Amino acid sequence: MKWYLKIILKILISCLPVPYSFWKSLGIFRHGKMDSCEYAIKIFELHFYRAFPEKPPAKFTMLELGPGDSIASAIIGFAYGSSRSYLVDTDNYVTKDLNFYRRLILVLKLKGLKTPSISDANSIQEILNLCNGIYLTGGLKSLNSIKNNSIDFVWSHSVLEHIRKYQFYEIQKDLKRILKPSGFASHNIDFQDHLEYGLNNLRFSEEIWESTLFANSGFYTNRIPALKMHSIFEEIGFKIKRKSLGKWPRLPTKRSCMHKEFDIYTDSELINRTSYVLLEK
């Protein structure tokens, strides 16, 4: 389906009073793949070992921004030694299938890890209690409930690009606030449009793209280029300990098709498709 048809379809769908679970079942909307045991473990380990290549702090505290379709990270974090985990999202999207979490426990046990006993758990909240997890669904304002200098490990995977542009700077300040002086933040960021995986999102003016209609329709990204985002991290007071960039061989969308507001960026600034950063205070 062409990018412009996806925009029309998703705007229409977002206006319907239908729950996310219905659209997910049809494959139209999906908040990641964290309801897959193997994928959830792989993504957690990717960020965990980047932050702690040798040994994590004893009884570390962690926060995942945007856990998506499950509370798997709370269980996995417990298995790797977390004493407290916070999962922060904009709404309650997690699967209520308790058998999924029981399968996850079995996979972790096969890896020789210590796991919570959830065989008698009858709800998501009971599972969270057993692994010292807190699931916050009030969006980014949920960060206000977390104490200063209390988190060892912050991570996100294909989430930062979805934070509203006007909120991005303050949210990074908040993440820095809650991170311990010895803590790390690990982020994978996807700068592609979420339509045809090009730069079709740059065709629109800021006025249109940042409108409520577009921002709440499931394809929104903040359009902050990778190098600009890196500079924001540093401006706030993070040190970029490690970073990498994935590039397109050439711009996937013609400059002539982009809105004139993006003339301020060079091709070399817009050609970055993905980025990984490891941040410290």
C-alpha cells in the first residue's frame, strides 16, 4: 500500500471507537513484538549487555520506555537480577494471556536463570508483584513519580522517535534526572518513516505533521534527525559513551519532495536510517 493511502487509512481508523486489541488482531496496529518470548529476551539482552558488558550493579533498578505488548521485560529483568523495574507506556497495551508469561518463564529457566514463580498468578498485576515490577500507563508524565538518581539502567527500542517533538527535550531531562550518576541509558532509534520506511514523513510542514490528527494516528515520528538528536542528548548533559549509525546508500525520498522546512539539513544529516546510543551522566 502506498504511503499516502496508509496515512488516510490510519487516520480513519484512529477516529473509530475500537480498542487497540482489535486492530492488533488484524495486524493493522502493533506496538512492537515484545509478546514473543525469544524476541523479548533478545532485545533485553541487547541493551543490558551494552550497558553492562562485564557485571551489572547488584540488585539494579531499571526502566523500559515503551514496553509495548507485554510486561516481559519485568520478568526478564528479574531473572537478570533487577530489584525493581518500571515499564512506562502511554496506555495499557499488554497481552493478558498468562500462558505467554508462563512460556517466557520456561525459556528463561532453560537459560539457567532465576525466575519468579507465577504458576498460581491469576492476573498481570500479580505477576508484576512477584517480579517487583511497576507498570505505569500514564504516558511520559509517569516519570514524575520516579525519584531522582534512582535508576541504574534506562532503555528503549524504537521508541524515542515516537515522542512528540515538543516534549522530547524535557523528557530527556527527566530521564537524566532519574538516572543514577553511575547509570546508563541505551536506546535504539528508527528514523525511517513508519509508512514505507523512507522519508515520506518529511513531505509535510510542521504545522500539519504536528497536528493532533496526525500525531494520534499511529504513524507519527518526531522527525528529529539522528545527529540533531545526539546533540540534544549532549546539550542536556548526557555523555555519549558509544554510538552507531545505520545509513541508507542514498536518500530514499527526493529532496524536491521534502518540505522546504528541511532545507536546513544536509543530505549527510538526513541519510541516517537508524542509530544506537549508550548514554551516561
